[in-house]
Amino acid sequence: MINPKKRIVSAVIIAIIAIALAIFAYLMPYNDDSISSKQDTEQKTIEIWTFFDMNTPDDYYVDYWQELAQKYNININVKTYSTQQIKDKLKIAAAGRQLPDIYLVWGGTYPDYLFDASLATPIQGYLSDCDVHFLDSYTKPYTDGNNYIIPCLPEAYGVTYANTALLDKLGLSMPTTWEELLKFVDDVNTYNQQHGTDYAAIELGNKDAWLGELLYYTIANSLNPQDYTDLLQGNASITDETFSKAASYIKELEKAGAFGDDFMEIGETEAVADFIEGNALLFPHQSTIVYYLMSNMGEDNLSVSSFPACSSDATGHILDINHTLRPGLCISSTCDDADLAASLCLDFALQVNESNVTQYGYFNMTSEDYQLPDALPEPVASMRELVYGADQISAYLYAILPSDNANSLRSLTRNLYAGSYDTNTFLQKASAFLE
């Protein structure tokens, strides 16, 4: 006989899943196109969830699926979402174990919950059988020893973009030191007062907290790269002087009026749009949006460099955004034809990588000897120089922490910017998530 308590628990679980699925129906995709080689209801159908936004350089990230549908003589149902939508969709679908055959994930520790719940198929065998070798840095195994991600997005690095048209208009140049940055902020504010404008020296949309967190760790790494590395390795505390100083630098920038008036009310998407519209001069972000910015601003109006050095030891040190697991494609454990799904993913990843390198100058994920375009846009050439010329590439802390700790720590940095915490309170609370 079934225990009555178990019946109640089961009923509650079913009710929760039903509610989740109802919410799921409201998270509609940007695009829901069924791609097929011909109209034949008997053909096999593969469902794919992906995102197409500022982090992908062109629409071939969607178009290539159409080519694969024709090549394999199947139906491919591609649903494209914004970055936040797909995160929400995956979490809700995971609760009901109703994931699509193939889905795109970010790297770092973000997809851990999917792997821990056995919602992805191990793919190391498919990688081994592939004729093309992916670089080891793109195929690091998960903590259980399995690979779950077929890489298809280039790695992201922390960079600082500058609107060169605005720099010229205000008669300013890119600051290279902390002292120059503070003077830069003052010069922008003086220009605003004299001309009735409201340009922000630094674009920062911190509603969703990650851009503010990126700036904090960028400054900490710039102040003392060795201390930052020690923190990553568990040999330093976030209450140490370097991280306290980085927090005080954030407060100093805020007090100086470096950010826009509404920087706590807008998120990353709005911040990108704000920068494109010419409302800010500098924008600390990640390298993957360089083509999106160029296509909307023009390559002549954009430059890429490292954040102004906060110490003499900071030259040539940048952050690796994902670091551990790279973003890419996963095959659901419920997919009824994992072999076909793996073939599709590998074909897609290799085609995308070749285009990324030979047409756009992005970083090569494989050992294939692809040739770069004859002439790279200056922002892309600068981006490559920053990465390949770096003295040290350090992990972005968020990417190596357990996801719950990483999200909690990110929320704390938002409170630091919002003024809810002073520096000491922030550091003491943050230390609890780094033990």
C-alpha cells in the first residue's frame, strides 16, 4: 500500500510542475522556425533551443541549421531566445524533464544543475571519434569526469570598449592608469556642465549585477594580479587589502559620477543599447560583442583595450569569462537519437568555428590551420592582440564558484554599488561564499 504521505508529496510535486509548465508557455521565443529539407511528416524531427543575440557575430548561427536539415534530410525545429529567456526556459523545462533534443548553454558553472540532474548526454566519445581536434581548453571535463558540451562559441575575455567618436568630440583620449581615469571622469563631467549634456564616462548597467561584478574583479585583478590569483586558488581572503581597495575604488568612481544616473535601474541589454546610442565613452564588457558593436556603431567609432591599469603590475593581465566549461551545445539525456544529435552538433560547431576564424578573426577552437581574413577590423585586431599578448589570463571568479555561491556573491556586489553595504560589510558577507 502506498503511504498517504507519499501521495501528498507526489501531488504537491505534480502541482509544482504543472505551474512551472504554465509559466513555460508564457516564455515565448523570439523566433520559432521549423527548418526542413522537404515537407514530409515522416521525417525525423530534432528540436533545438538556442539564443541569437549580441554575443553572436552574425545570423549564420541560425542559418547553418537549415543547411544541416537539408544535408541530413530531417526536420530541424529551431527556437531562438534571448540569453535570459533561454536561462529561464531551461530551468523550467529541467523541472519537468522536458528539454529539447539539443540546447545551447553558457560556460562556467552555469549549466552545473543540468549535469548534476543527468539531463545531458556525455559526449566525450563523440569528441574522440571526431576527425577534427578541439583544443583542450575548450573540452575540459565536468567534475564527474564527463564532457557534456560541444563547443561552438568563442571564448569571452574582459575588455574595455571606447566610443572613439565621442572621445574625439570631447577632446579626450583613452585613459591608461587609475589616475588618468579619475581625471577622465572629471573631464567628462566638466564637459557636461559646460554643454548641457549628460554623457557617462563609464557605461554600467547593473540591474542584473554582472557588469558591476565584472568591473569589481577587473579592478581587483588590476590592483594586484598575484593576490587575485591567490584568491582563485584559495590562498587569499577577499577581506585582504587588494579586495578592500578594489571595493573602495568602485565607491570612488561612483562618488565621482563615473556612471550614468540610472545605472542601477538598467540591465546589460539596456547598457549595450545605451553605449551604441552614444551616451557613454567607455564600456567594460566582454570580447564576444565586438562585432555587434561594430555593426551598430561602425568600426571606425570603436576601440578595444584593457581597463586602465590600477597598478604598475597590471599590464597584460585580463580575465577569462568562462574559464572552466566553455559555452556550447548539449544533447538532452531524453533525446531518442543521441548519435544523430551529436553528428548535427559537431557539424554545426565545426562550420561555425571555421566561419568565426576565416571571416571574422575570432579565436580558433580547433587545431585546424585556418587562415584569418586578409584585413581585420581594427577593434578585432586589438582584441586578438590583448588576448594573445597577455602576460596572464586569470579566471573570472564567478566562473569557478559553485553556482549558488556565485549568484549570492554577485548579489552582494550589487548591494555594494547600491550603497546598501559599506566596504567592510560587503567583504565580510562575501567571505562566507568563498570558504
